[in-house]
Amino acid sequence: MGRTAGVAAASETGLWAEHHHHDAMSTRTLGFWLYMLSDAMIFAGLFASYAVLSHHYNAAGGPTIRDIVHPFYAYAETLMILTSVLAYGWVMVALKAGNRNGVLIGLALAFALGAVFVGLEAHEFSGLLHQGIDAERSGYLSAFYALVMTHGIHMVFGLLWIATMFAQVASQGFTDKTVYRLLNLKMFWHFQAVIWVLVFTFVYMRGVL
Amino acid sequence: MIRNRIGLRARRAALLLPVMLLTGCSSHKLANQFVLFRPSGPLSGADLHFTILDVGVMLGIIIPTAIITIYFLLHYRKTNTTAAYDPHWSHSNVIELIVWAIPLLTVMMLGYYSYKGTAAVDPYNPGLLKAASKQPVLDVDVVTTDWQWLFIYPKQHIATANQLVIPVGTVVHFHMTSATVVNDFYIPRLAGMIDIMPGMRTKQVLMADKIGHYQGLSANFSGAGFSWMRFKTEVVSASQFNDWTKEVARSPLHMNYAQFNVFARPTKNVQGKTFEYSQVSDRLFHQVIKGVMMGRVYTTPLPPPGAA
Amino acid sequence: MVHVQGPWSPLLGRLSMGAIPDNPIITGAFIFAAIFGVLALAYVTYARKWVYLWREWLTTVDHKKIGVMYILIGLVMLFRGFIDALMMRTQQLLGDGLHSAGYLGATHGYLVPYHFDQVYSAHGTIMILFAATPILVGIMNIIVPLQIGARDMAFPYLNALGLWLTTVGAALIMLSLFLGDFSHAGWIGLTPLTELAYSPGVGTDYWMWSIQIASVGTTLGAANLIATIIKMRAPGMTWSRLPIFTWTALSTNIIALTSFPVLAVALGLLGADRYFGTHFFTAGMGGNLMLYSNLFWIWGHPEVYFVILPAFGMMSEIIPTFSEKALFGYITMVAASFAIAGVSWAVWLHHFFTMGAGPDVNTFFSIATMMVGIPTGVKVFNWAFTIYRGRSRFDTPMMWALGALFMLLLGGLTGMMLAMPPINYSVHNSVFVVAHFHTMLMVVVYGILGAVSYWFPKVFGFKLNERLGKRFFWYFTAGTVLVFIPMYASGFMGMTRRLDYLSNPHLFPFEVAEELGIGLYLVSVYYFVAQLFVSVRDRNKYPVGADAWGTGRTLEWITPSPVPFYNFAVTPRTHARDELVWRREQGLEHVSVKHYEDILMPKNTAVPLIIGALTLALGFGLVWRIWWLTDLSFAAIIVTVILRSFVKDTDYTVGGKEVAGIEKGLQARMKGAQASGLPSGGVGGLRPQESNS
């Protein structure tokens, strides 16, 4: 015994699958989910490192989270990124309706709000640097900067991607390629917002409470 | 055929091996070199005990498996037309049960022994030395540099470089740190290894059963001078130890933190030199750790241009 | 930026004339490489193959060609890693004992410590990440789409990109030989030894960036393979009919996808320390050097399962084929693969039991480590029961698979020893550990060599010479035994690893034995090269048909040999596990396609190659801290990616008539093989003759 159950009947025409097509759209979105899984592991490593380097001796007698965090400032950043994601939701609604202008407006809005987020974060860091609170001061500060800046760098690449999609949709309209990229960008943008919520909770909020 | 000749030469060379094993040294001396089989302390003794246990259990599985596999290969070879052939037979619940059960039971047994053994030889608090802990204890602080060993005896206010002397039958508490990079404190016949890390303090508790000379080394690569980073270990009687500490206390060389920083410059101890120091502060160990925690490094110089 | 020792200029960074090594060994290596390179370029020019090379290989997105290039890179790096091993063995032989002589400026032996340290660091890095990994990725690349009835991977462009990124990593390591130096801190790169203070040169940067760049390629490739297996299976190929090698490819790439990012974090944070002066892993200022060990080994242990699971898959394909019997316990084999992959995440601390985590933590990881042995043991038994009541033949692939099985027994025994902390404390970092993991890696190497000889006829259309292949096997095995058995023994003599000078003269007989072993390896290399040469020379004499070994079981043996670029003229429908066996038993083996349709294939593209070249510039700039170069190449990469995304037309259609023509030609070639009575398919049970001995 050992013959696999469910063996099909023997017939010559059953040997070949003609007119067989692959679902390219779902393949591409699956591929992007897989990429995001690997990206999530990068953040997992950074969060773990942050946790390990959050003991009091990791501050080497220097500034701790309480000296860095301005909760309302971080709250403003949070508002920016979440509304940017909301704007991108607009893009998806317009896409479903086949509304090219709607998509372009949504992309522009998402870009603007995301850019404000990045600007706020850059301003926050330049303020810290002026005070001499830099990553070389201690292991703790190194971990803080690494975690928050990695998210920030992802945001910058996301903005670049949004701008590229704007140009692509404007010039090529809705093709297979542009549509799957808009879907993937949606997931990427949401993903960055989720990571930000975790950063806000485990870095900024924990520093205040 | 040329190819056959090469094969023949290889076979001849292989036959020479046992002969080569005997040249230059008597086989008795060679057997002595298997230091892991000649423990001189309860911790190393336990390590050997578990080695034999583990190997025994595993051989009990692996040898029958190998024999069965070889038998199957030979008996069921294609040219043996008398052997049964059952091309679709590929499943058997009974066999699955057995082949999962055997490793599972083995792991359960070995896991239990692992649990017991790990607690018994734990460097910080070995279960095997619990009974002996009521006796007086010797404290030794160990500092590794690039690429030397410094042994500080804080209570006796002496220190030695690249040489360790301890009394027999006494529980010794080692507190260890590195000034530079990670090393491993290892005296093969006395105890297992423990990491030595900069800016941190690790511990090893051990006891030596027999008087003699032993070899200590670092078992974690630390740089260009690593191969020479060894230290002689002398286990002596208690009275000899006392005499020795008094003698070292008369040494003209002293060691304070400033002198330590000179000692800690990158040095390959190619000649195996040892030194003895007197008037050593019992705070020296803490000063070294503190310094490293504050960012002190003993930089390795860049190799000269053109050096590979 | 952080201050570094040595010169730095804005134009050239740390690069200066002093970067060129002044060492006769390296000069010799350079001359050898230069001659080889010039000869290769001259040959290509003379044969007017540049256009062919560009069109067919450098710009291809065909998974089979990409796989072949991966394997070629892996083989070249394997040879380089072998030379490193030869140098290490010789140094330890010549540098044994206080009175051993010193040559070429060394106190003992012929390599100064700093040079020896680079040799073993390069050996480890190359063998794991630039020999084993590319060859495994290459084999999976070629075989998985064929086994599931697909035309290509899910993302062909990404596939090519992964290849060129891996090549760039390898190129950086090779470059480190002639410009600057390599890391002296081992392939692991423990901190704080790899911090700037204790590794002030560019060597550690070369090591770091070559691995980072290649790891991006591996991670992308993992996503590619997983998406392919999930989404691109032909009709009828349900999960329970998936070939076992594809199952192991799936489990192994799930490991890769999730673990390589952790390595990226470990190396990235170390890079931050070395470039920005941060304190992640420094001993002072609040750094935690133990964090690096943890992050590295959280990647490092799943990584070794990443290399061994495909080897298990290869053995699971070869053994049934050459026993003419179905794999025993298919479902438990799949379950065991995923159990191994899952548990591999919970064992990383066993690489540093001696760090002093305490008996409770150590015991947990010890038991978890031993638990991985359970599914592994099940696999061994299942292979044995596959052979039981089969009809075993001992062709070269089978010899390699069986050799791998016995290596696994020895490696597993020593692994269970190392899993126990009391034992581990006395042999940690000794050559006993080195012998153990080399034995385990031999399972991988044997699996690879078996897979290469097994699937070579499928890819190239002719078999490798059997007689020379067997010689290669026996000399390789003899070398393995002679190098590593004495190493287990010297581990019990207290010999630590990574020593360039051995103070114990009693190690001499073992060193001699190991040197002889390396000599036997060298002889085996001769037979490997001879086998390739003779097989290629005689390739037209002994072509093979679709089912090259006569007893193939899975879908890849349905395609012609060599496989046409579109793989299957019409996508096949699957009816059972071991589809070809099912077709053979139904008498449907030789039914050919009636109607050929148009096929959509991806176009070739030079963009992955261009991105690779730009990444090489980026890596080089990062190593030497030439900031204008890094900024420029990084920007150029981004621009290239964006520009490529605007290209609309990335596919082309192959007409049905053209497909029919190609198929006819291939069938005619294979009929020639059938006419000469050589195995080209045929009913299972017919004994294939030795075709070219």
C-alpha cells in the first residue's frame, strides 16, 4: 500500500493543463507580504536590542528616555502618520472606482502628511543633537536612534515610492503593474504606521509613564 | 595505471600512520596528552563522567542504526534477486511510533542528565563543591589583556603574570574581567571554561585534587598574540602556598593601576615570561573594570602599510 | 564620522599605496588570478562569445541559467576556501612546537598570526556564505520550478538581482585579498574584537559588507522561492503531492526569510559602531557585547539548518530513485523538516554556553538542542526503511547520499555531546567543535555533490563520467576521514581552535595525519576536474533522455534533457505523488503533447547586472570610506530601480509553432539516446547500463 489517495483517472488528455494561467496579482502581493515579514524581523531585532540596552547602566550616566521624550510632540508625529495612512485609504477607494484623479490627489495628500511626519522627526533629532544628546553618548542612546531612525528611513523610502507612483499613474494610468504596486504600497504604508505605533508605545510612552 | 599508483601511494601513506604516532614519543607519553581523560578536580571529573555517559547512550543508538542501514543496502541491492521488492510500501504506523519514540526517550534521559550535570558544574556555584564550601576559600582576581594574564590575590596583596599558583584541596573563587576583548578561562584538567568579558565580572569556582603542574589557556580567540596566551598553573600544598605568597610579597616589582596600563599594552608573550608583583591594591580589579566601563580601550595598532 | 587609524583623504578615503600587500604568498595568488583572468577573457574574445555571454548569461532571468551561475560562483569560492584550508593545515603542521622553525617572517610556521587569522576568517566566511549557500540556492533555483511544473520562479527579475548581489559579496572578499586585508576575527566576528579599537583596519569592514550585500540577495531569493512554491504549482500539484525536495526548499527558505534580517541587524549595529562611533557592542559606555553574540547566533543557528535541510531534501530524492521505491514516511519527513526549522529558533545559546547564563537558562537551551535530534533521527530511520525492500543501485549520486547519511550519524553523535553543558564547558572552542561542525557541513557537501551529479544530466543533457566520479567520491571521503577524525582526538588533548602556533609538540602526529588528509582532498580535486573535463569532452557520445537515470520519480524527469528555456511545452497536470512513477505504471510515460500553445516568458534585462555593478562600487566605497563614491552609487541604484519600474514591456511571447519546432529537435536528439539502448525513460525495473565508464 502507500498509493496516494485521490489519484485521478488515467486519461491522455488529463496529462496536460492547457490554457493554464497564474494569478500574477496575488503572487505579487504574497511576495510583498513575504518581504514585509523579513522587514518585521529587522524591527524585531531592533526592538529586542533596544530592550536589552534600556537598563539604567546602558545610559552610562548620560541622558535617559525621560530627557529625550516630549510626549505631545510625539503625539503630533503620530497624528501625521495616521492621517497620511488615512489619505492612502482614499487612494484605494479611488482605485476601486477607477478614478485616476482621485488616486493622484490621495497620493499627493499622503505624501504631504508623510513629509510633515519626517520633517517633525528630523526637527526633533536636530534639537537633540544641538543639546549634545547624540548616538555616541551611550549604548542606550545608540539603540534609541537606531530604532527610531530605521523607521524614519523606511518612511523616507515610502515617500520616494509614493512620489514615483504619482508619476507612474499620471503617465501610464492603471496597468497591471501600477495597480499591484499601489496595493503593495498600501500595505507598506500601513506597516510603517503599525511600527510607529509600537515605537510610540514602547519607546516614547514608556519613557513618560 | 597512473591513477592506481596514486591510490596505492595514498594507501601506503595511510598505513604509516600508526608508525608515525609512535615516533618521537613513547605511546605512554602520548596517552598522557589526552588531558580531558585525566581530570584532577571534581568539576573536570564530572565533565568526563557526562562525556562517557552521553557517548555510551548515543553509540547505543547509532551503532545499531548503522549496522541496520548497511545490512539493508547490501541485502536489498538490485543484483540480489532473492531479496523481496515492495516498491509501494512506504508507510507503517508501528515503525513510525518506534522511530519517534527512540529519539524522544533518549532525549528525555539525556535531558535529565544535562539538567543535573549543568547544576553540578555551574562555574558560579557548582553543586559538586557545595559541601566543600564551608572550608576557607581562596580569592583570585583574574584580568586578561592583549595577550597576557594577570592573577591578583587581593587578600595577600600580591599578583602574578602568566602564572597561577593555588593550594591543593582548597576551593578557589575566581573573579574575572578582561581589559580588552573576550577570552575564556580554561585549565583543562581542573574545570570547564567560562567567558572573561571586558566591563563585566564573571566567576569560576573550582578545586584541585592533586598536586602538580597544569596548563592553562585562553580558549577564545582574542587577536594576534592569542597562541601565546597561556599560563602555567601550579597546584601546591597549603604550606608551600603560604611560603610562596610570602616570597612574592618581597618582589621588587609593584602593580598599581598606572603600572597596569603599561602592562596592558598589546604584548605577544612569545617567550612565555612570568612576573611577580607585590604591594598590589585589592581595589585594582575594580579599577580595571571601572576604567573599561568608562570607555578605556587598549587599542591594537594598525599593521604597517603593505603588511598582509 | 568616527576617527580611524591610518590615513584618510576625501578623494580616496582610507585607500593609499599601503593598501597593496607586500607578501610573496599574496603576490603569487595575484599572479595566478591575473593569469587565469586574462586567459579567460582572451578565450572569450577569441571565440567571439561576448555577445553570446551578454545575451544568454549576463542579462538572463532564466532560473536554470541563474542557478548554474550560482553554482559556478559557489564552486570557485569553494576552491578558494579549500586553498585557505590547505594553508591553515600547513601552518599548524609547520608551527607545532616551541622549536618549530619560522619562515617568511613568522616566528613559527610560514604565516604571521595576523595573516593566519585572516586565512581562517576567510575560510569560514567563504565556505558557509559564498560556497555552500550559493550552490544550494542555485540547485533550488533550477530544480524547484521544474518539480512543481512551473516555467520560472515567481519573480525572475528579482532572481537575477539576488544572483548579482551574491556575486558582489564574493567579489568584495576576493578584492580584499589584493587591496587591504580581510577580517582577523573569524567568520563570526565577535565583539568587541571587531570594534574599531581592536580591528582598526579595513578587514572587518570587507567582511561585514560582503556578508550584508550577499544576505540581501539571499533574503530576496527566499521570498522568491516561497512565493513560487505557494503560487506557481501546476494543476493537480496539491500539497500532499509536492516532491520532498520542494518541501525542504520551502521550510529552509522560511528560515532564511526570517533569520537573515536578524543578521542584518547584528552587522548593521556593528557597522554603526565602526562608522558612527555608537556603543552597541563596545565594552564601555553602556554597550552590551553579549548582544552581538545573541543576535548573530539567533541568525547563525537557523542558518546552519538553512544549509542542511536542502541537503536532507536531496538525499530524500536520491535514495528513493536509486532504491526504486517510494520514500518511506513522506508525511513525517515533511513534518520533521518543519519541526527542525521551528525548533532551530530555540537553540541559539548553545553556541555560547560558557557565557555564564546560569544553569537554568543553559539547561533550557540544552534540552531544546537535543530535541532537534528527534526529527533528525526520524529522517535517518526513514531513509533506511526506504532502502528496505527496495532495489539499491550504487551510482555516484547514491554514494554521495549514503556518505551524507553516515556523516550525519557521526555529526549527530558529537552534536549530542556538545549539547550537554558539562561536556561543552570542556570542549567549547576546541578543535573538537571544529571537527563536529565540519562533519555536519560534510552532510551538506555530500548532499550537494550528490545533487549535482544527480541533476547534472537533466540540466546539461549528458551524464558525468561515472568512473572518475567514484574516484572523486572515495578520495574525498578518505580525505574527510583523515582530516577530521584526528581533529576529534586533538580536541580531547585540549587543543583550542584558531591557533597559528601550537605549543604542544605531541600534536604533531595528528597534524601530519590531517595534512595527509588535505593531500587526499587535493587528489580528489584532480578527479573532480578530470571528471568535468572528460564528461564535457565526451558529451555527444552519451546523451540522455528525459528520465536520465531510468528510475526518476518526480516531474522534472518529464522534461527533455537539457531542459528548454520554457521548461514545459505545455504545463503538465499532476495526478499523484511521484507523478512520473504513476505515469509509468499507467503506461502514459511516452504520451506527447498534442497541441502547442503560445508561451509568455519574461524578457532578459541588464538592470540586475547594473545594480550589481553599482552595489560593488557602493560596497567598495563603504569599506574604504570613500564617501563621494558611496553617495553617488547609492543614488544611482535608487534611480536605476525607479527608472526600471517605468518600463512597461517586460515579457515576450514564444509562438506555439516555435515551441513545437524546439520540442521536435529535442525529441530527435533523445531518440538517438534511446536507439543506442541507453536509459532515457523506460519501465522501472529495467537495469540501466553503465553508459560511460
